[in-house]
Amino acid sequence: MTGLNAIALNASLKESSDEDSSTDAMIALLKEKFDKHDVEVTETIRLADYNLKPGVTSDEGKGDSWPSIREKILDHDILVFGTPIWMGQMSSIAKRALERMDAFLSETDDQGRMPSYSKVAALAIVGNEDGAHNVSASLFQALNDTGWSIPAVAACYWVGEAMGSTDFKEFTAPPKKVDDTAAMVAANAAHLARLLSSEPYPG
């Protein structure tokens, strides 16, 4: 079985130095499942730690952190896109990352393929209120528009009781349904990425 690699984006509104992130906890669960399919999640990038300038190009000039993040993303077979839910939506930082990927539409090769073609995306979503389906729908559409391939069952999420106070990171073990879903997400993403790695889209 050919080894693949994955990279995770954590679009938490908190910087790494602030406190633990429930989004990191969900990414960690998926990492555990990916390990079983010979997929190494090499790094989690906490986007709030970087200067992600607004814009829709791949380089917005001096001080922009996106070019190096973009390079790392495209060096991997699988993108795990993690975001918390705020006000029923993905985080503002998640939206900014998607806006920067909009540049892929004009960065096609001579076969019309975006740089993200033949690469797979999966989602890691957490929140304490409803919104996981809304966030998944928006993220999947944006990622597909920018060239990423979406496998069957590509989102693992957890949302707490409405107006509740429990965070996903507080669980000593994930709820069974979340654990089972994470296993399916990892298996399907690894399977599709392996197929596309050996047989890329023709364009």
C-alpha cells in the first residue's frame, strides 16, 4: 500500500498560544484514523498564527503568509480543513483561506487543471450549536469549485446541545458515532487519494 500524506488547516479564531482548540481535537481524531490507512498527517497549521492577508491571489505582497502555506498544502495528497462553527457558519479565518484558494481558478496548467486537481479534501468541524450541515455545504462547494475532490462521507463533525457549554476537547473519548464517522472519512479520503495519485485527472 502506497503511503500518502495529509496536511490540516485549523481555522480556529484562537492562536496556538491562547489555549487548546476543539478543532485540533477533531483533527487529532482524524489523524489517528488516517494512520491506519498509511496516511501521515504531517502538520496542522493554525491559521490564526499567521498573517493571512485579504485577497483572491496567491500572493498579496509583503508580509503575506499565504504563499508558504499554499506551497505546503499543494505538497500533500489530502487536505483536512478544520473549522469551528460561529454564529452557525464557518469561522472568518476559514473563509479567508477559501478566498485565497480562489486564485487556483486562474492558475491552471495546459490541460486546464487547477493546482489542487487530483488532491482530496475532508472536513473537521466542531461547535456548540447547530450549523454543521450548513458549514459542510458551504465548504464542500468552495473546495470543489477550487479543484479539490470530495470523497463520500468526507466530513466529521460534532455539535453540542443548543446553548450548551461542553466543548469537544473536553471528551476523554469521542462519542461512538463521531469515532465511527472519523474512521469512514479517513478510509474514504485515503482510498480516493490513492486512486488519484496513480491515475490523476486527465484535464
